[in-house]
Amino acid sequence: MQSKKLLVIGLTWPEPTATAAGVRMMQLLEMFQEYDFETIFVSSASKTDASEDLEALGITCQHVSLNSSSFDEFIKDLDPNVVLFDRFLTEEQFGWRVAEHCPKALRILDTEDLHSLRDMREQCQKNKVLFSNELWMQSDKTKREVASILRSDVSLIISTHEMELLQQVLKIDSSLLWYLPFMFDEIPKDVDWPDFDTRSDFIFIGGGKHHPNVDAIKYLKRDIWPKIHERLSNAKCYIYGAYLPESILQLHQPKNGFYVRGKARKVSEVLSIARVCLAPLRFGAGIKGKLVDAMRYGTPSVTTQIGAEGMHGTMEWNGFVTDDEHVFVEKAIQLYTDKTVWQKAQNNGLNIVNKLYHKPQLEKLLMARIIELIEDLEPHRTQNFMGRLLEHHTLQSTKFMSKWIEEKNKKPSN
């Protein structure tokens, strides 16, 4: 492979200190840089104070506009041989332009998680309806997201559960999918974590822009924490997260041992001193950064089936997994008070990270697949007839809608 030029089209500018999506994106960018790709990152979003300084890392950055032919000239001049779409929305917005003006570029979709799955689970939770795969398959968002996966040359899927859904339920060919969880360096067996006796209190950590987190915090405060606090009156529960909404900030109640702290200065610091991580997630998708981080810093956790979904294979969880509220409380108390159980759970977490999230191995396998696809792109695309069919119709419909919007935006308002 002669040219190594990567264009990343971001839905947002990555915020690794605020969101798991930001952590994921930075891991991908660092991987491509390690393999000597010239990297260009563009987005139509505005930067925030939490946005990573990508240019300091040697990454070229540029703002791009939606529904603008200026992108066409930009990508033709750039001529990347790999284009990475950050979530299916950016593939919808820019994919047809990449296909038309840079047809030989390998198109990779990083799904982050299946947004349609998370969205349908949230709707079911709010409407008190039992989730089913059939309901998910009927959703318009599912059809849009799956169409984006089919149009792409390969899609990065973060969860084993989502790989199973796409392959077994929707029958998507395995050649279009690549399993890629979070990637971390190996934790040494003799890692010096704070031990059981030097830790105290419970913790929940998660950004306030993520609906599953907001729901989980409210559920924790209303139904779970009072029962724990009644029996562990000296214990406290600390809530950390960037962008917490006012409805969460108002839950701060020190007299009941419930503290809403906002964004943590360092996730490692607050997790390393907590004894137990609580994550009563009632909907969501993908894999949970907060729970991987808990494992990485030696903090056992109690979570739900959705919380642990697709995260630990056949290995024992680093704590307990239950959807039963009463059992959740009992297991949280047991993990908090039983040193032997706690130490075993902590060791389980170390083993999960080292076996399933091992960065060097995951990077090596993914890069080998990318190089293979670049060198064999046309035969690969020929086999993906449904993807080419969708690409054809998208190019016809989305292209002219976008051009209509662009022309409309040019007209002065009356």
C-alpha cells in the first residue's frame, strides 16, 4: 500500500474526558497514527472547551459544511485512500459525496453503538413496552442505520451482542462487519491498586448528554440508593459526569449520602478511591465505558443485563449482574462489605480487560483487515450487491435533496 492518508468525518469533535465516544475516537486516531497514516479530521460541529487538541497530536483539522459542494472540491484535492465515518449520521450526510468524488477510497463506518437499538430500548422503557427484535427491525432509524452499514465497505461494531444481532437476526454478511471493542494496554498482574480497606463509598460515572445515564441516575437515587443507605448509613454515593442536566444536579442531597459532583477532573482518581461502581442502566446499547474503566482501575461493579451486555464473553463479571432491584441492592451491599468477594470481583475485571480489550492484538488484526480490503476493494464491493444497490439509490435521492438545500440556502430571505 503506497498512500496512507486517512480522512475522518466526525459527528462531533472528540471529547475523551467527557464521553466514551470521545475515548473511542481517540483510540482509532492513535491507532492510525501508529501505523503511519497521515490523518485529517473534519466535522461540521462546533468545538467545545472539552474538545481534544488534535492539531497538537499532528492531526490536520478543518471545519466542513453540511449540504455544501465545497466538500466535493475538498475531498477531490485531498484524495484519501481511507475515509472513516463517525456514526451513521455522518455517512448519510457525506457518504454519497465520498462515493462520487473519491470512489477508490475505502469507506469505514464506526457505529460507536447501534443507535437504533439504544433508541428503541429507550422508547420501550418510557412506554412500558417489552422490547423485542421485531420492534427494533420495524423502526425507521434501524432501517437508516442498517442501510448505512450496507453502503460502507466495513463497519466497526463495538459489542459482541450487536455483532450477533446484525449477523443472525438481519443476516448481514460477516465480511461487512468487524468486531472492535475499546482497546487498552494490558494491566500488569502485580498492579498497585488501592486495596479494599483504603477505599470507601459508591460511585456512578457517566455523561449527562447520554439518556441512559440520566435515567440510571434518577433510578439509582429514587429506588436503589435509599435501600442501600438504610443499611450502610456511613456510606456515600458520588455521581460524576460531564454535562449533567439541572434535573440531575438537583438530586444532590448530602444528608442522605447522595452527592452530585459533576465532571471528574480525572476518571482514574475518582474510580480508584471508590469501593463499588453502581450502574443500574435500564436501556442502552454498545459497551459501557464506565464499566470498562471500573475494571481498569480495580473497582468492582453491580450493573444490569444491558449494562454488561456484550462486554465479558463467557468470563465472570467483575461483580454482579442483575435486573432485579432487590437483588441489585443485596449484591451492592455484599460487594461493599465482603472483602473476599470484592477481591475476586476485582481480579475478574483485570482478566476481562487483558483478554477481551487487549490493544496491540486488536489493532494488529484490524489493520491487517484494512490493508486487505484496500488491496482487494473492487471484488469486495462486487460481492456486496445490496450495498451497491442502496448506494445507487442514495446517490440519486440524497444528492439532489442536498443540492436543493444548498441552492435554497443561497437565496436571500425576504
